[in-house]
Amino acid sequence: MADGQAINPHLSGNLAPIHSEDDFDLTVAGRIPDSLHGAYYRNGPNPQFEPRGQYHAFIGDGMIHGFFLDPDSNTARYRNRWVRTPRWQAEHKAGRSLFGGMGLPSDPSVANINPGGANTNIVWHGGKLMALQEQSEPFQIDPAGMEKGVFMNTGGKFTAHPKIDPHTGELVWFAYSAGPQPLTNLIDYGVTDATGRVVRRDRFAAPFASMMHDFMVTRNYVLFPVLPLSMDMTRAMKGLPPIAWEPGKGAFVGVMKRNAGIDAIRWFEMDPNYIFHPMNAWEDGSKIHCEVMEYPSAPLFPMADGSPPQHAEAVLTRWTIDLAASTNAVKREKLDDLYAEFPRLDERFAGLPYRHGWYVANVGHRNPLIFNSIAHIDYATGKRTTLTMNPGDSVGEPIFVPRSATAPEGDGHVIVLVHRAASNHSELMILNAQDITGAPEAVLKLPRRVPAGFHGNWMPT
């Protein structure tokens, strides 16, 4: 890096990329629980080459980190591979970056190549392991070798955050800025049945074009948060940010019965705020409750006039929508005071009333990209338990795995990746989900670090 050049926080520290694909056995301290026979996959950005332009982690090449656990022999192995998208293959062949800071082609030779990096989430559904990134089709990969892969055909753009209905096995999803034109207010709503067949894809217009990273699904309803992280092609053509915080647009939540047509969407309103991730949503009579990580403004994105982003951190908040009320206002209630993100739950209760949730948080630390704590909240008692790492260490998204298919809600394990700053290596830590501050059940130690990433999931075998 040239003298005086600013350090990009998306390319430094534990967000700095690694440059090798590896296979090795892990050192296991403790005992891998009998119920953890399977694989934990984690996705995240890892640029193959020095990026062109102003790089943002949201557009880096995807890299899958696979942890394969065998409690019978109390052994584990690790394998990481870049997601071999057409973009990755073209750059690999050229030996250099061919895409710019927004992830768009910066070289005419790749003008017709899908720019998707499949870098955000990884989900198992319908017998397929899919690497996901918003605005791109799912990228199906081989769950064992993690090398062979191809973009699937769902009929258009997709989301990084589909929801699996625990009763029907359906995959419920959406896509913002749908259609061939960029930065539009069109949204697609889709459903894939339990076998992996797309059975519904409908399109509707939102109040304005918004970057809608995630959405909410209950047993009977789907909710679309259209928040003022606006997208504007006219603004972009003037040299201003194509995606920017614009609170004057207002904030809306579209609510629709899952078995209804798109003309049944009802729009509710609230003061401007932003969310990347909800924890869950559920029905309570005529009311729908949504637990979300709410920011007062969108972090990491500039203002519409091009001025720098506002500093913003999220806290756990409940949105309540009353379908029987005469008002279209959303009630908001702060549930916690920790700055937090990446909320997860026992997925057997997705879209249903539930008791337990887990998330990452910052305690005595103010970095919107890196978190130093894990928290567990019990909604029945209101008790929050927090585990904070050693100074400099950081944690990734906590994943819950039930002790058995019939275990009570929250009875199981939390899997979390930890970066140990002093030794610059990573550990996969397995905690008792009901006692996260107790001694780990097992710790799987890597000889190097796993870069900070986004989302992962457990696949039992």
C-alpha cells in the first residue's frame, strides 16, 4: 500500500482476505457432542485478487469454510474453497481482478459475465447446498468437495436470506430491484416447495426503491420492510451514491398473507430506521411481532448528497403490527441496550412464537464490523446472558443446533467462530446453548485464522 493511502477497513484486520485453499484436521479440546454429526458451513467475502476501486465487503468473492464433525471418533476436519462463480473463474484465468468496487465489470472482456460472488449465506434445502448473495440466483455447490457449482434458475434475482418453514419445508424468499433494470422499486415474492421446485414468483411495486437485505415470515404472513436506504439510478448518473441513506423517503412494512395475491399487501408506516437482520416474526391473535436489530440510520452507506455515513449501531427491538387496528402505524419497543447484530434462533420455531434467541454484541467496543461478545436472551424471563471475549478477540454469528429433533426449544448447542487476536488464529467453539458463559463443550482449533464473514448454517448427516 502506498504511503499515505487510507487503510480500507474491509480489507484489514480479520477482514483481510486469505490466499489459500486448505484441508486439514483440527485439534479438538473437549468432547464433540453426539448430536453434532455433520457439517457447519460459513460463507463470507474473500477477494481472490486486489480489488479495483473502492472495495466493500458486500461485493467480495465468496469463500466457503466447511467444518466436518465426527463425534464418534471425536475428530473434525476443515476445508475452505472459493465459490467458483463465473466471475471467480474469469478472474482466476486472467490472474487479476476484472470487476470494480461496486462488483460491476471494469474490463470489457467480462461485460456479459454474471457479477455475482455468492458471498453472503449458505443454505441447505431440497437436497441442495446453495451459496447465496442478494441480486443473484442461488449458486449450488457440492457439499463434500465444495468446488463444483453452478447458478440455479429460479426465474430471476434472489435473496441471501430465504426462510424455511419448519412445518411445510417450503423455502420462502424475495428479491428487491427485481427485473432487468437496476435500482428499481420492484420486488419479487417467491416460494420453493420442499422438493426444490419453484411454485410461485410474483412481482409488485414498493413505495420506493430500497436496499432490502432481509424480510420476515410468520406461519401465515410475509412482511417486506422498505426502509430509506434508497436506490436511485438518476442520482447515480449525477455521480452521487447509487445507494444512500435518505430518511425523507419514510419507512414502510408491507404485510401480505402468504396464500394471498400481491394486491392484498397492506402498507404500514413508522419513523425512519434500518435493519439488516430480524431474529424472528410471529403471530399473536391479530398482532404480528417482529424482533429485529434496528439501527437509527443505515450504517456503512453514505448520505444521498454523498456525505459520509452516519455512525449507527443496532439494538434488539420489537416491531408490533396490529392487523385489526384502524391505524397503519408500527409500534416499536427497545428490548435490549447492547449494540448487536446477527440474531439467530432455534430454527424449528421460525415464524412461530418462541422463547430463546442468540446474537453477537459489542461490550466496551465500538466497531460496526467486528463484535466481541455473544448474547443469549430468554424472552420468557427477560434474562440476558453475555459472554465477552478477551481484548482484541472477535466472534462471528452464533448458530443454534438442537440436541435432537424432539428436544425442547433452546436445548442444544451454539456454534461460533472465534478469532484469537494474540495468536492470529481461529477456533470453532461449541457452547451449551442454555449456559453460554460456562465451559465450552468443545473447542476446535485451526492453525490459522478464518476471516470475518457473514452467515452460516448447520447440515446434519
